[in-house]
Amino acid sequence: MKIGVIGGGQLGRMLSLAGTPLGMDFAFLDPAPDACAQALGEHIRADYSDQDHLRQLADEVDLVTFEFESVPAETVAFLSQFVPVYPSASALRIARDRWFEKSMFKELGIPTPAFADIQSQADLDAAAASIGLPAVLKTRTLGYDGKGQKVLRKAEDVAGAFAELGSVPCILEGFVPFTGEVSLVAVRARDGETRFYPLVHNTHENGILRLSVASSAHPLQALAEDYVGRVLDKLDYVGVLAFEFFEVDGGLKANEIAPRVHNSGHWTIEGSECSQFENHLRAVAGLPLGSTAKVGESAMLNFIGEVPPVDQVLAIADCHLHHYGKAFKAGRKVGHATLRSKDLATLKARIGEVEALIGKG
Ligand SMILES: Nc1ncnc2c1ncn2[C@@H]1O[C@H](COP(=O)(O)OP(=O)(O)OP(=O)(O)O)[C@@H](O)[C@H]1O
Ligand SMILES: [Mg+2]
């Protein structure tokens, strides 16, 4: 079976690493000459709107999936004429737009921060008055790693903020005084069977995910599964989806969904019985889902800007390195390590050992 992937970054690369043992081949459509997934499959170097190359991809593969959600809607619609596409065009349309996704959460009774659609500075002035400050202004589409957003703390921050984000459609959200951030990675098969990984606790640094720690028997697991299940069923979703939540007042508020394999699920490669990458491929290919159970304790630490010296990372016990083969650049995710252990105290010590190597690349 040959899988077409829109996007050829590290997520595509890890999909191929998971699918190759299942007998799958891969083709990645990505305009970047140095797309790092090309080491693991065919690289069709073309723009996402290039219909000749999209047609070539559709002709070559059995199905198409995505490694990022900011794919133009027309691209998905075009491909869907020729080849099965998972997740569907309608699921992507909602998940790529913060206004659509938050409106869906509200409709499904999932708590969210207060939010408003912003099409102009006048909309922003009115929404800042009704929602109150602090608040976060975010572009509706294309944001990632904290890009395309601004925290508004005082009245002066509101003035001109719409233009600062490029005068594009935005949403304003109330600032959530969260006690923690968690995410739930789930997989739903073509027949609707759904499985959930354990909740993961996430820590961000400068808006970028730094550390994910998989939990055991988290008290909010059942609530998170309830919320995520509602979204998966509503979208008739096929594949892996990640849902990011704020932990607040002992409950959860929805932040956003990602209709794809997710950075906070990378630990599943070594830390669970069947990784998010393999389960995504099993789901889209119509194969039986694998177990999402955790094996021991695990955590994932991102390498941002540079990968520390490989020999030193690998000298740490039960530490697994993923080097994406990308050029090092400040603020760019270029690799990660998964740490495992039998108990949390040892895990914490191992995280500390890897953290001590950061900045020594
Ligand atoms: N309403 C909010 N209240 C408080 N903090 C927020 C709010 N929205 C976002 N943040 C903080 O900013 C981070 C990034 O926001 P968000 O997840 O919306 O953007 P993103 O660019 O899609 O991020 P990523 O690509 O890392 O998932 C959040 O993980 C959280 O730490
Ligand atoms: Mg996020």
C-alpha cells in the first residue's frame, strides 16, 4: 500500500518510520527542497496548489493524509475527487480555523475560554471590552508554535493589534489562568472505533512545546475522553487527532485540536504499545487499531534550534534520540528525545540529565 502525505517534515518522516514495517510506501508532497521526510520516501516537490503534481500524487497512492492542517481547502477538495483522503475535507476545514473549531466546541457543550470573531480593529475594541483583559488575539488560520498570536494585557496593547497580526481574520480569547496544560491524543478508525492515549502534561517555552510527560490514571482522563469523543464523532473523524486543554479549577477548558499526529504524542513511539504514527496509519488504511496503553513511565523533550551532542544524549539510560535531519535554526524543532523509566523519580532525573545538555550542541 502506498500512502501520500501532504507535507514532508518530521511528522511525515515519523509516519514513514512507523509504516514501513507494515509494508507501506510513502510519497510526500512538499515545496521545500530540503523537506526532511524525503530520506524516507518519494518527494514530490511542488506547491500545495499545483494541480498537476497533486494529480500525480493521487494517481500514485492508495490514499492521502496530512502532516499539517494549514493545507488550502481547495487542495483537499481537488485530491478528494481522485483518491480517499483522511481525515476528511470537512474535518480539516473546521480544525484549521480557530473560529470554526471553538464554535464547534461550544455547540458540543465543551467548555472554552470566552471568544469572539474579529474582522476589524472595531470588532477587536468591542470584544476586548466585553471579554475583558488580559486576552489573547490569534489569527484564525496558519498559527503554530505560538506564532500569529499576541497577549493583550492593557488598553494600549489593544490599539493597533489587529494590524499587527496582519489585518487578517482573528479570534480574541479570554486569557485562561491555567494551572497546567494537557493534551489527549486519540485515534478513530473508519468503523468508528476510538482509542485514547493517556493524558499528557505539556510545558511550553516561548510559545513552543518543550516537555511532554505522559500521565498515569490522571483524574481528568475520563472527562477529556468524553470531550474528545464528542468531537471525533461529530467530525466522523478517521485517523489521529490531538486535543489541547487548559487545566483550570479542577476541570478542562478546550484550547485547540490538531487533525494529525502531534508533538505531544511523540513519546508513544517508545512509551506505548502502538505509537500514534502507527495507529494513524492503521486507522486511515482501514486496519485494526493497536493498543494505546503506556509501557512504564515516559516523557518527551524537544530539541529546539539544535540537537545536543549525540554521544552524550545516548549515554543517558533508556533515552531514545530522534534527529530529524533538519538544518539547525533558532526556534525550529530539530529533534526530540524520549525518556523512559519504571518510576517517576527516575524519569525526572533522566529529564534533568537531557536538559543539562541543551545549549551544548
Ligand atoms: N487563551 C489563552 N489563555 C492562556 N494562555 C494561552 C491562551 N491561548 C494560548 N495560550 C498559551 O499559548 C500557547 C500556544 O497557543 P495555541 O495552542 O493556541 O497556539 P499554537 O501556535 O497553535 O501552538 P502549538 O503549535 O504549540 O500547538 C498555549 O499552549 C498556551 O500556553
Ligand atoms: Mg497549541
